[in-house]
Amino acid sequence: MYRRDFLKVSGLLSAAVLLPFNSLGKAVSLPAEVEVQGRLFRGTSDGRILISDDAGRTWQMHTNFGSDFSIAHLGLNFWGQLEAQLAFAGRSFDVALGRNGKAWKAV
């Protein structure tokens, strides 16, 4: 292997290891996001679910589960209902958005 090739490979490996961490050493995660009937829903690491009606240009608060929770995953279930996986104290559980579009219930 030539030195140039070694530097390319080592640089790629370094980036793969260092990119998931910010300057404080905490893992950086992208927000969970899903589109439901033309609306974007985004879950954050501080327990909030935001909603956008304009393709993500502006966001409004939909639900705040509290800063002790983080939104690990957002997705649609078999019936097309929005589900969120909440993480709390090393555990996780799922909730689904009710038909009224406001209340969540455990799955």
C-alpha cells in the first residue's frame, strides 16, 4: 500500500470514528423525522415532537414529553398511525398518536 492510499484510508476511518461525537464527547444524533399526510413530524433528543406544514421551513411544538425523555424513533404503523419510541433511563416504550391528532397512548 502506498503512503497516499494509507492516508486516505486512515483519514476515512478517523472520520467514521470521530464524526458521531461532538466537541464534548457526547454522541450526536439526527432527529427522528417522518412525513404523515403532507406534514412533517420531528422528534428531538429533549423529548419534543415538532410539526411542520411547509416542508420543514418552520416548526411548531406538537407535544412535549419532557426533557427526561428522548424521541428515539418516529414511524408509521401498519394502519398508517404515527408511532414514537420514547427512551427514558435506559429503557424505551412506544406510543401512538390518536385519531384526534393530539393525544398519545401507549402501544
